[in-house]
Amino acid sequence: MIERFLRLVYSAINNPEPPGTVDYRQIRLNIFSALQIPQESDQWKAFAILVNIRNTIHNNGIFINKKESPG
């Protein structure tokens, strides 16, 4: 549901490029950039929580981002 919502927003912002062909992370970056919301903002951090929930559901279990893992 989160991913579908972002793809719809992305389509509205970047009409010429079909959202199904763009990486999910790139869609988030493009939307926040278009809205001029910095990645270090509270909004980005709050959205990162939703994305981690989405990834956990999408992967049918625990999701650990390779960039955030301790080892």
C-alpha cells in the first residue's frame, strides 16, 4: 500500500516516466527532492520507519537493511 501510494505520487510528479520501471528507493528520493524535504529531516526519518515496515511485510519477515546492519 505504501509503495503503490508512492508510485502514484511519483506518476503525478514525473508524468513522462512510468513508475513501474523506476526503483522504489529512487521514487522516494525523487518525491522528497521535488517537495524540497531534506533527507536528514524528521519527515524523512518518519517515512523511513514506514518503509522498513513495508520491507518487512514485503519480505515475509524481518528486514535488515545492509547499510544499517552492524557487520
